[in-house]
Amino acid sequence: MQALGFEVLWKGKNFARLMGGLWVALRISLIAVGISLVAGVLMGALMTRKNPVVKALTRLYLETVRIMPQMVLLFLAFFGTTRWFGWNLSGETASVIVFALWGTAEMGDLVRGALESIPRHQYESAAALGLDGKQSFLYVILPQTLRRLLPQVINLVTRMIKTTSLVLMIGVVEMLKVAQQIIEANRMKVPNAAFGVYLTVLVLYFLACWPVSLLAKALEKRWS
Amino acid sequence: MGRELLRIEHLHKEFEGKTVLDDLSLTLREGEVAVIVGPSGCGKSTLLRCVNALEPVQGGSIFLDGEEIHADPRKLPQLRQKVGMVFQSYELFPHKSILDNITLAPRMVQKRGREDAEAEALALLERVGLADRAKDYPRQLSGGQKQRVAIVRSLIMHPALMLFDEVTAALDPEMVREVLDVLLDLAKQGRTMLIVTHEMQFARAVADRILFLDDGGIVEEGRPLDFFDHPKTERAQRFLNTFTFETVKE
Ligand SMILES: Nc1ncnc2c1ncn2[C@@H]1O[C@H](COP(=O)(O)OP(=O)(O)O)[C@@H](O)[C@H]1O
Ligand SMILES: [Mg+2]
């Protein structure tokens, strides 16, 4: 164990700090994922509208958010807003905004695809039973859409959790940042600490994403 | 036969400039069963879809119980409750059990209580011989069973008029009978129905009136015996001939 430098984790409050960092990362992801799932459904519903203006605007939003690397978005949200609008967003707020914007765009596109894959006759048989547009969407179309979406949504959520490691670039002290600090502080005495610490980070990320896939499996089983 | 329930006046329907229904007029009285026959692509499905406004129309008007169907889109859900429609491809909701498929509309649209809706659903399922399948999902049922459920799902809304669009066309031959028997039973109960079918024996048995549709209009109409045994128009004769075979052996 010595050779991998795990022992630095037990020095002082290091492990607690690492967990604190994980919590920061998870907090950002969870809030952003929550917003993205709800806003993404609305976004996806909007994208299936025939109105050309709505179509063009949603398309523009989606492509912009997609083309920009997340890092650039983070810099824009954090430094850009201070410079141009004089806003003083905390790193964490800026991160939540960026991940929510990104997640909404991706989720919206997934929802659009799933909505368009529901046969026209499902809409029609709902309408023929007297359901109005809202009822048909809520009780007939959306539940089928979500079932079809499940695997892709899980993929998106885990990607979002993992990508939060980028927020250290704007000074948010999340898990990866804490890990670097610990390794840095022990550079002289435990030169191998990088292995142990990063390995721990890897396991912690896995543990954070694992329940999501477990939940997905359980849902898939129930819905199949 | 009762009072007038459905009146179609000078209906005109086109798809991207191509006329499909041309100046079509038709009335249906309460309790009447009209069967529409005609070659594939002549506009039978389109006609039914116009009747509950799944298709917009380009001219003419359709009245149900004196109310114009295409007049006000906000009234559509209200009007559609009075018109039940069963499609060739059943279109059950795959994520809902049979019972939930049937009770969704009465509960959400008509705001009936769960117990009340489920009790009626089970009684109707019993009537079509499927009471024991209430908890199953659509994918566990055969085509004929799914179609009977789709009929029940429509019936529970107590529609004044039922539309059936080739409801046996997608079924294996041995399942056709079980579905047609349900329709015959409905006819006996005195329901008002507009039925599109290619089953000529069934049409003869169930119909009060046959409407022969061709080229976007009603070319001939009459009582089943007259129509099938003595078609007046040459087009109807030719159409009926496609259902008979000359023997090839001496
Ligand atoms: N959504 C549509 N768009 C364009 N053409 C259509 C559409 N639906 C039906 N048609 C055309 O209208 C005609 C009548 O179709 P339909 O009512 O389905 O015939 P039927 O049910 O008698 O076989 C056909 O020529 C068909 O190609
Ligand atoms: Mg048809």
C-alpha cells in the first residue's frame, strides 16, 4: 500500500476534504440534472412544434451549446458575466447555470427524437377518445417517450456528473481540485500519492454514477 | 329508426391539391348501421377521419346531433366523446394495462371515479369474453383480443356514433370472426355505426344500408340485398366481381 501512497488520505482531514469535494461535484450535477430533465422535456416538446421561428431558435440554442466546449461556457458564465454585466456569480452558481444549459439542450434533443418516434396513431387514438392536447401528452405520449429515453438519459446524467470535474477551472473546489491539493502538499514526502489519490477519485466517481445505472436497470425491468 | 344523428353536406377534402372526397353528402339516423365499401384508396378512411375531425376539411360541413364538428377546435374534445373510433391497428397504449387503457378516458376526460369506471370496464370486457385479461398488457394479447379491447375502450365513453375502419384487416383469418361477432352484437343492441370493411359476407349481415364509395363520392347506395345481388352501377358490379372467383376446373 505504501507504494501507491494511499496513506496520504488518512493524514489530517484529507479524506473528509475529498468527500467534501465529491459533495460539491454531486451538488452541482444533481441541481443541474434536475433542471435539465424538466426543462429538457419542455424544450423537446417545443422542438417538435411546426412554427419555423420556434424551430430556428431552439435549433440555434442547441447547436450553440453543443459546439462550445463546456470549458469555454464555464469561462463565459464565470468571467464573462463579471466583465460584461458586472455580475459576481459564485463559481458554483456559474457551474450550475452552464451545466443546466448544456443538459437542457442535450435532453431537449433526446426528447424531440423520442417524441417523433411515437407513431402518429397513438396521438390520434388519444384524440379520438376525447383527450385534449395536454392530457394526450401527459398520459399517453410522455410516459412512452420517457421509457424509450431511459438508456440515453442515464448516459447523459453520468456524463454530466463526470464533466463537473471541469469546474475546478473556475476555482470551484470539487473533488479533483481537492485531490490535486492533497498530492501537491505531499509531493516531497509521498511522491507516489498521485496513484492512490486518483485511484480513490476514480472509485468515488464510479460509486456516484453506479446508483444511477442501478436505478435505470430497476426502471427498465419494471417498464418492460 | 330514430332521428337524424349525423349529417354530412357537400364535403370536400383534398391532400395537397389532390381531391380525395368530392361533394359528398350523407345522413345517418340513430340506430342505423351503414357499411362503406369500395376499392382501396377511394377515401373510406379519410371520410371516417373527417367525421371526428382527425382531418381538416376544405369544404362542406359535418353535423353531429345538430352541432357542426369542424366549427370550433376548442369544442373538439367534447364532440369526440360522442364519436368512438376504432382503427385497423388497434392502437392500444402499450405502457398501460388493459384495464388502464379502458379507464383512462372515462376517468381523465369524463372525470368518473376509478371504481365506477373499472366496474363498467370489467362488465364490458366480460361481454367480449376478456374479463380475465384486465391486468395484462397489450403485448400479451393476440391481435383479435387487442381489437376487442380497443372496441371496449371506445364503448365505455358511451359514444352516440361508432366508427370502425377496417378493424379486421390486420388480423389473422381465424381471429376475424371473434371481432366481427362483437360488431354484430353491437348492431343488435341498436347502436349507430359507420363501418368500413372488406368482409362482404359480414357487410351483408350487419348493414341496414350499403354505401359504395368510389372516386371520392358515393356512387351507389342501397339495402344490402339489393346492392349485393343487383348492383345498379357498372362500377359496383366490377367491384363486387373482384370478390368472386370463376372455377378453373370443369
Ligand atoms: N395524409 C395523407 N397525405 C396525402 N395523401 C393521403 C393522406 N391520407 C390519404 N391520402 C390519399 O388519399 C386517398 C384516400 O386514402 P384513404 O382514405 O386512406 O383510402 P381508403 O381508406 O379507401 O383505402 C389515397 O389516394 C391516399 O393516398
Ligand atoms: Mg383505409
